[in-house]
Amino acid sequence: MKDFYRNWFLASRPWSFVMTLMSVAVGGAIAAGDGLFSWGLFLATLLGAVCMHAATNLLNDYYDVKSGVDTDAVSTAKYRPHPLLQGKLKLHAVARAAYLLFLIGSVIGVWLAFLRGWPILAIGAVGILAGIAYTAPPVKYKHVSLGELSVFLMWGPLMVEGAYYVQHQHFSLQALWVSIPFGGLVALVILANNLRDIEDDRNQNVRTLPVVLGLQRGFYLYFGLIALAYLSIVLMVLLGILPLWSLSVLLSLPLAVKLFRAMSREIPDDADARTAQLDTAFGILLIASLLAGVWL
């Protein structure tokens, strides 16, 4: 029984939920800065978003294994547990679990929409469609170089603005601007994953962004977007969109430099996990700076 729960826990990729926590927390911190914040609404938003994220992860693995994109030879199987690929979970069970999690997330979204307004339904519907169509036929937009764009939109503008809307019942221009660099860094996790898997994806005729651009140009895009994330924070501080405290995100620059040096030598098997560490450090410092602007 212990192995049963462990396999399901690992299949959901719980370490990736940190990115969802960060996106919801950024929206919540901006909302708190504007004078309104409810812990109950925040936790309900976070739970709904995590359910959607877990469902997307399960469905992604389901279709990748079913279509033969994921095999024992791919890099993904070498650095992280993959219970479905290892035969510890059944394909049909993973698909059912994914749709059950989508259902739970939808129920939470409907409840929040009843309390706070119909735009939450629209955001949730877009999130569900994006999560399903990522690798599910006939769309499979990950296979046509749109994975990074989708992740940017979902974990950037939609999730940050959605978390803000739940608190204030209207959208925020500040939340929109702040969501751009943060969403870009979350998208970089997918870009790092696709840079690592470029040969496997090319062999499977999966046309991710690095497959289309080539490894070198994909590498330049990766570090160019990291630089833009930091520059955009500095610019938003100068324009008064963010408080001076937000310059504290520059404290994560040594981690970015370390990542640059490692990636420039060879794309490691855990390239996406290392990128997620940068995303987490950046996000924690950004959230702390937003809260410091409120309290201090």
C-alpha cells in the first residue's frame, strides 16, 4: 500500500507544484499590496491550481508513454521517477486520475466563480483546455513548438491575474506586468527540458522550439530570456511599477550565472530541475519584495 501511494505521488511530479505556488503567491502578494487579502480564498485558489497542474502532468505522461515519445532511453526516464513508464501504474488508471483531478479543480473553480465572478470560469476553462491539448491528439501543441508559449501564458498572466482577481474581483495592470518576467522564467523550465531532449524529440518527429531553432539558437534564446527577466524587474522598479525592494531579485543572479556556466558546457539531464531552482529563488525574492513594500 505504501508503494501504491508513493507511485501516485511521484507520478504527479509534486516538485513542479512549487512553480504553481509561486505564481499564485505573486498574484496574492500584489493583491495584499492593494489592500485586500483572504487566506481562505488564496488557499482555495492554490488548491484548484495544483489540481489542474497535477492533472496536466499525469495526462502529459499518459500520452507521451502511449504514443511512444517516452521510452526507457529518453533523458526524462534517467533523472526522475516515471512510475507509468516503469509499469508501476496502468495507462487507463493514470488517465482516469488526471480527469478526476481536472474535475476537482473545476468544482473549486465553480465555487470561486460563484463567490467572486464569472471571469474565474473563463480562466479555468482555458487552463483545462491548455492542459489537455498539450500532448493530447489531435492538437498536441507541444509537438508544434507552442509548449513554452502556453506555459508562459498559464503560469504568467492567467495564473497571476487569476489569483489577483479572486481577491479583488477585478484585474490589475501591475499584476499583468509583473506576471511577464515570472511567466517567462516558468516557460524556461520547459525550454530547458526541450533543449535536453532535442535529439529524442527530433527522432520522434516532435517539433519543439529547440528542434525548430536548433540547439545553439535555442541556447541563446534560453539565456536571452533569463537576462530579459532581470532587466524587466529593474525597469519596473525605475518606472514605479515595483517597489525598490524588488531589486532584491538580483540576489539570485549568482544562481543564474552558475546555471549559465553549467548549461554552456553541456545540457545536463536535470536541466529543467536546475532551471526550476532559479525560478524558485527569483519567485521567493520577488514575493518577499512585494510584501516588504506593503509592510515597510
